[in-house]
Amino acid sequence: MPRRQGFIDGERIRKARTLRGVDPIHQQLAMALTAIPQLRFIKLFPGRLTASNRVTV
């Protein structure tokens, strides 16, 4: 079983299955985005990240 990244909590910050490793810059950006209360969901993808206040289906 792969080791989980410590800053990815699974509730607010999530990681795409296709993402193998998190770049330090994306980790810093994700952590900075958690300081914005309006943003509820942050997801890391290969080469990018997304943030929003709601989940789309």
C-alpha cells in the first residue's frame, strides 16, 4: 500500500488517482488555498490543481 502524503486529508485536500507524486510547489499552493475559507475542495492532478466551493457531478 502506498504511503499517503501527510498534508492530504481526504476531506478538503484530495489527490487524483493518476497523481504519483506531489511537486513541492503544488503542495505549497494547496496549503495556501486552505487559508481561504470560501474554498472547500482542493484537488491535485498531474501538473495542476483545482479549487472550488462546491462539487460538480
